[in-house]
Amino acid sequence: MSFLRWRRQGRRVGVSLLFVLVGSGLWQYQERQHRDDYAWMGVPSWESLTPTSFHRVLRNEGYLVGWSDVRAGALWVSYQVEAVDDASIGSRPGFKADWRTLWPIGTDSYSGSGYDRGHLAPNYAIAAVHGRGAQVDTFLMSNMSPQRPNLNRQLWQRLEEAVMDHFAPRYDRLQVVTGPIYPENFMDNALNRVGFVEIPEAFYKIIVSPHPESPRALAFIMPQNVQGNEPLDDYLVSIDEVEARTGLDFFHELSTTRESALEGAVQTQGWAIEQVANRPGRFQ
DNA sequence: TTTGGTGT
């Protein structure tokens, strides 16, 4: 190879490298922007890196998913909502498999199990706020978690309705993080699955009014076995409690003082939860 | 039906 040709090739490699660097820089920038739009103060991270807390972030229209390959389920979903004027949404799209999970989780994987395909990012709220494309994405099987019918159709539904009809109108915008809770010892529950999907023992939902100066938050943990007509405020917990049960660290970009103020205790002032705590469900 | 499954 002549010296000139070698130099030309070198330049080509240099240009290609430049493209890769600029391209991946842009991609990372956009990824960062996207995450900021959907996850106030950072996507949930693990408090210590264990096989059960490791997750990959799946991007969808309207919400993000933290997917665990070990659980074959989501550890969290993150999205934002605001009050909407028009309550009507499109009809329910069909459930869809999600090839990104690698696990073969089909739309019929839950049938006959006694568990519902419970939405983590909810159909109604995502559709009403983020549109039809986002609504379709909520029916990905990666957004489903095995949920007992009495929880999914009643207590959990009442909580999701309270988010849109009662909490969202009180503030400009809400950040919601929600997901499953598994037994403390992985081996105790490792084989308790619907198909490949591990069955949680409870679910959490964190609702934040992301005011820069004085953020406010509510957190709930609801177990699988409920009647469905219980008062919502029976299930209030601190965010610290959710972190202890999940091994996740929420809103880690907050300063230490802000984080402990927001997460250390149950603080219901401003939410008027007593007005919705006993509102009946739509599907008795 | 702002949630779903079952059976056709």
C-alpha cells in the first residue's frame, strides 16, 4: 500500500470516527432529554447493584419502563400527567407482545392463571394526556404485571381514577412512578410465575407534585389480596418505605436535604385525600 | 365505562 493511499484511508477512518462520536453524542443528548421529560429528578436507580434490581430502560411514547430480565417484569414505570378538559379517549387497543423483553411473553400468557394483565402505566391517563400512540404503547405486555382481579379492577382502579380526577387538577403537573413489589428473599418467590413473569406480592405508586422549591409527594403500597373497597389512605407509606421494599432509589438527583424531606415521612397536606379515599370504584 | 377475563 502506498503512503498516499494509507493516508487517505486514515482520513476516512478519522471521518467515520468523528461521525460515530457526534452521532452517539447526539443520541445520548436526546436520550437524556427524553428521560428528563418523563422522569423528574432522574429515572429510578438501584441502591445497590444486585441481579434483582438491575434493569434496562425501555422507551415508549408517553412513559418509560425499567425492565428486569431476572423478574421478567418491569420494576418501575415513569410518566407525567396533567388535568385534561376532554375525558374521552379512543377504544382499547389490543394487547401486544414486546420483543425488546427477549422473554416470549404473549398476549395469552396470563390466561387461566387467575391473574389480570394489570397495566402499570395506565391506559386512560396516558391516552388522555399523551394521545393515541402512547395509549397503544400501554398495551405492550412489558407494561403488564400479574394483578389479582379485586386489586386491579377495584382498589387500584380507584387510585388511578383519583390521580386524574382529583390529584392532577390540584396541581399543574404530576410525576408518577409505579411498579411491583416482590418478597424480600428472591428464592422464596423465584418459581411463583405466570408463564415467565414473576408474580409480585404488592404494588406501589408514587405521585409527586414536582414544584422546584417545595415538591410534595404521596406514596402507596397495596397488596395483592384486597377486597377492593378499602379506603385509599389505609395504604399510604413514605417513599423511604417504597425504597426499602423495592431496593430502588427514587428522584436521586434531588439534593440530600430535599430528598430526605420529601421521602422520609407520610405528608398528606395539600392533597385532600380524604375527599377521594372512599369514592367507590366503577366496576363493582 | 378511566378495569379486566371468559367463551364464542
